[in-house]
Amino acid sequence: MVVVMPNGRAMKNDQSTGDIFDSVKVKSFSTFERDLLDDLIPFIEHSYPVYKQHRYRAIAGLSMGGGQALNFGLGNLDKFAYVAGFAPAPNTKMPEVSDLRKARKLKLLWISCGVDDYLLWVSKRTHDFLATNNIPHIYYTEPGTHEFNVWRNDLYIFSQLLFKPIDKAVYNQLNKPFR
């Protein structure tokens, strides 16, 4: 598995200094979608011996990157078969806008968050929409806040499910709410 970890802020000075919620900085997170699809993925495919079919590609991110992963992955189902948002931030599109019903095409849709994370409402909003519309996904909650210990564990569990058939029992096992 090749793991690529780009900075998802498409701007010349991509340091997270000053007001990180400045409109130009926030826009750079959505602008990154074109960089990812038009430049980064083709560069990786050209530079490394990777499969080019979408069934062999996953996108995942944490916080603002979690919102990007959900937005870009669900908006480009021909490019990604596995999509994960770890504690996705408010840049995550509203579920109704994203037309998440198309997510049934995915091999795995994963949303996770710490139960004491101040952004839990974003994950829950998306999970509730998916559950109401019977869209298969894993909604995994665990003890913790908006922190690396939670994200590291989420990535570990998610990565164990990549690129192989998933037993539906795993959905039932992991979808049990922590609280």
C-alpha cells in the first residue's frame, strides 16, 4: 500500500498561521480537490507501480482533511472505493447536498470521532443521514476528543479493512456507539 499525505491547503503559503478560518484559507481546502485529482494522483500513478482503478484507491483524512476526504471521495466515486472521515470538520458538505445515496457504490464508507470531540455533531449529522437512507457505512465512536490518539486508532482500524472483502459482521461490531 502506498500512503500519500499531502497538505490539503492549496495556496502558496500553506502554513497554518494567523486566522486559520480566514475565507481565503478555508477556500484553499476545497480548491485542493483539483490539485488532488488533476496533479497528485496522476503524479503518483506515473511515479510508482500502483493500480490505477478506483477499486484500489482510498481517501481518508482527519479534521479539515476528514471533511475533504468525505467531500472529494463522495463527489468522485469513479476515483475512490474507500472513503473515511476521522472527526470531519464543518467543511464537510451537508449530507443532502452531497447526495450521499450514491455512496452505496463504495466498498467502504467510514466516519469516526471521539465521543468528547467538539466536532462530533458533524459526524453524527452525516451518520444519521446515512442510517436514515439505509446506506452502508461504519460509524465508529470511541473515548477521546479532537486528538491524535483517537485518529491514530481510527486509521489503524480503517486500514485493516482496506482492499479486501469486508464481512458484514464487522459493520455490526464497529457500529455500536460507545455511549
